[in-house]
Amino acid sequence: MTVVRFEAVSKRYAGVEALAVADLNLVCGEGEMIALLGPSGCGKSSTLKMAAGLEDLSAGEIFFDDEPVARLEPGARNVAMVFEDYSLYPRMTVRENIAFPLAARGVDRATARARVDDALGLLGLDDMADRPVTGLSGGAMQRISIGRALVRDPRLILFDEPLSHLDGDQRVQLRTEIKRLQKTRHVTSILVTHDQTEATAMADRIAVMRHGVLQQVDTPAAMYERPANVFVANFIGEPPMNMLPGRPAGAGAVHVEAFGRAIAVEPLRAARAERGDGDLIVGIRPEHLAIAPAQGERADAVVSYRECRGDADSLILTPRAAPDVQILVEIPGPAAFRPGDAVAVSVAPDRVHLFERASERNVEAVS
Amino acid sequence: MNANKTSLLWTTVAVLYALVLLFPVLWMATMMVKPADVMFARPTEFLFTPTLANFDYVIAEGFAWNLLTSFVLCTVSTVLVVLIGTPAAYAFARFEMKGKDDLFLFILASRMGPPVCLVIPFYLIFTKVGLLDTFAGLTLAYMTFNLSFYVWVLRSFCRDLPVELEEAAALEGWSRPQIFMRVVFPLLRNGIVATAVLCFIFAWNEFLFAFMLGGDRIQTLPVAIPKLITAQGVRWGEVAVVGIVALLPVLAVVLLLQRHIVRGLTLGAVKG
């Protein structure tokens, strides 16, 4: 099993001014699955292709267990890739597709057959082994593609948006299956996706990228709890975090303009915020806001929209102090709040995230 | 019942239409075996004693040799076009290089002007280097105009292939030539066949180059036909024989490869 290390990797495409990937440093541990997450054009696919050897590096080096591989041919790296659109060889059967990588390596027939059978069994593809791959469902095709990747015991598997062409059911099913296979086989893996649900569900750690720059690498939970900047905070979590302008208000509190008052914040964070230039963005996740019916002076906001989702209610609040701001709230449902209700808003101090307004960085991350 | 009626109607219409189109060919076929005295009889003689005299003349005049020349020339030039053009088309579709588009346009340009513009320089060069009236010379000439067409058409077939298939194969450790042979070629086969058949037909019907650059030794079928316009008049029966015989190889090629051609020309390379 392999440790994959990107060291100061940059990629510039000919004729493009901006770097597609800028000075990337990232370590993917043995048997670990790292998700490269970001919007399209953030450099995640370029990173993947450089690991595969399908793109050259403009600068830096990639190591597999301390062995530099950036100048090796794709075929010499023992890296497997699972593509978004499956990329099965259309004129071959399921079995031939899975066996194809072994033929390239000159594995003898009996061994090859055993390993292909093993992969077929692992993926529940035995029944369709001798069928042509055209006309199978997307889920089946992607399973074959995974089988083709696993069959030769690669040092690294690259998943390039493996679920984005599948629909609901198959997507969730295959998500679990990929996770299971990756853990049983203990293969170091990199997953590229723009879907934060997929990333948090499958990956051990997530690397969020934006404009070619790595924003944060952390476990899904840590990233949710402690996003490094506004971009990450917005990207992880569904629905996205409320971002409200504010300023320090001394003694463990920040003033939130939309509420027209100060709210309590974890003292350490408040203290950090004091040291900055003053202006803050106060980030509060919709699911961390609590609301209660309120009258007159105590009311912070009015409910302007309610979406009932059964187990939860999604509300949009219009603050009294800032009528052009919308605050998103998720509360356990079905709740009794209706549009027009006046409400008081509260939030636990440790659920309030503070970002410097100028740099958009989390005050905790600023040194 | 209604659907049956409709399809019967359409079938009838299609058959009638085909008959109208094929009528001249069928007429020519009857001319092959018509004796000279009823060839242009008015009213038309439908009942005549078939004769093979026309064939005797054609064989005696050495048309079999012309047929063979045509066939070998077209086959060899088409095979060479496929061998050279397929990698070229693939390279144009896949690789980046300086001035690729200019080079491509340059290749295409040889098809743009009227053939007469090309045949004169060809003639002048061929007289200098001794390629006039040689098999190699005419093959070369046919390759120039067919190669550009072939590369141009096949490049779009290559472009339609998903590059991920080749990337997957590259990661699996296949070399570029192996990927080409084992992954790309099977998907490209219909496109290759369809385009090659078109090249063969172009070469088969070609007159100008064969007339100018050929001669007594290398004389293709289309060039030989005017021999039947004699001082005594046009030998229509013999013209019919040669005409029908000239149709047969093309017909055979198309029928044999019909499956590939239809797929290649309609569905694109990947599907099916």
C-alpha cells in the first residue's frame, strides 16, 4: 500500500495566464481515501490527471512512497482510474473488460482468470460476466469499471466523479460500495467530486480547492466544525452557512448587524476576533439556529417563507434590523411557525464561526 | 392491417422508384447480348436471339487486362491510403503540434482545386522522373487525392472516440501502438471501411489522371472504353459489356461491406 505525496505541484496550461493548480502540497496516507472537492475549474481534475500521468506537471514532484513518479509514463505507475462516464471498452464483454489490464501486464492465464473471477464476485457481477458491456445500466457499468481498477492491485485508485452520471438510488448504493471495497482492499484512493455530500460520505479526509489553490485539508467532521475560510464554510454543509456582517463587541460577544444586537461567542474565538481589524463575517449554520415565538421588542426577525420537509422545516427569516438580508434556519419539523410570525433567534456560542471580513479567513486560523 | 397496407404501399413506391433509376442500367444489360442489327431497332425488339459476340470482341481487344489494371491499381492505392492515412488521421485528432491546423488545411487543399490543376504539374514531374505510364506513378497520383479525403473524413471519426478509453488503457500499461490496435482500431473499423470504400470508388471511376499519366502499358478501364469508338462507328454492344463489367467490382465491394458502410456512414464510430 502506498503513501502518495504531492510536493509543491503546479500546473499551467499553455495559453492560460492563471495556474490551474498552484503550489499544491498534499499527502494521501496509506489506504486512505482523500476527496478533492471544489467547483468546476478549481484544479481538482488537473491534480488527478497529474497523479495518473495523463498531464505533465509544470512544477513540483509527486511521490509514491518516496519514489518520484512525475516523469514516469502512466502505465509505469500502477495507477488505476475510474472515470465519470465509465469508459468501458465497448466491443468487449464484462469479463474481457476486467481482464484487459491483466493482459497488458502479461499475467498468465490461470492467475488472470482467478483474479477476474474474484473481482466479479466481489462486485456481484458473476451473472453478467459474459455479456457485452453495451446496454447495461450505469450502475453496473461503473461497477465493472471499478472491477477493472481493482483487479490489478494498483498502488493508487483515482475516482473521477464516479457517481455523477448515476441517478439517486444507484448513486447512494454505489457510494457505499466504493467505500466498502476501498476499505477492504485498503487501497490508497483519491476521489474527485464537486458534490460535498459525496465527499463527506466517502472520504477519510477532504481537500477543498478553489482557483487551483488548496483551501483546507481535514476530516469531514473537522471541516464542518472548523472551516478555514468563508469559501470552505459555504461549500461544506447543506444548506450553506448564513454569513452575516458583524464586529467584535468585547467580553466573549460579537455584534451581529442583522440581529441589531450582540450574541455570545466562545471566548477564545471572540478574543481572536478582537485582535483583527474589526470587521467580521459571522457564520452560523441553518441547523444551529434555534427560534422561539416572540413579541414586540424581543423579536429579531419575521418568518417570510416556510418549506416543510417532514422531518425538518426550512424557514427563511427577514431580520427586523436588516430587511434586505435573508437568514436560513433549519429546525426539526413539522414546526408551528408560519410566514408572518415574529421570532427571537438564538444560537449556541460554540456554533458561531467568525471570519475576518477582509481576508475571509477563520479567526482561529489566523496566526 | 392498416400498417400492413401502408408498408405495402411504400414498398411498391420504393420498388417503382428503384426501377426508374435502374432502367438505364437494365437497358445496358440487355444491350450486352443484343445482336448489332437489332441494337437500335424501332420499335424496340424485345425478343431477340442473345449473342455473345460482343464479349468475344471485348476479350480479343484485351479489356481483361484493363480490368485487372484498374482493379489492382485501385486496391493497392486504397490499401496504401488506409495504411498511411489511418495513423495520420488519428494523429491529427489526438496530438497537439505546431501548425497542426495549417498542415491539415494544406492536406485538404489538394482536394479543393479542380483535378486539372493538379494533373498538369503531375504530368511535368512524372515525365522528368520517369513515372509516366508506370504502375507506381498512377498509384502515387491516386493516393494524393484519396489520402487527403481519407484523412479528412477519418479524423472526425477519431475525434468522436472518447479519449478516456485511451487514457484508461494507458494507465493499464498498454503502449501507444497497442492502444491504437486494441482499443482504437476496433471502434474505428466501420469508419475505416466506409471511407476506404469511397476511396476505392473514386479511384475506380477516375478518368483524367489515368488518361494523362497512364499510357499504353498502364491503361485503366475508364480510359480503355474510348477504344470502342472506332472509325466504323461506336461499338455500343461492347461498350455495354465493358460498362456492366466495370459496375460489378464496385457493386460487389459495397454488397460485401454493406454492414460496415451503413454503420460507418450513419451511426458514427462508437455506437452499434
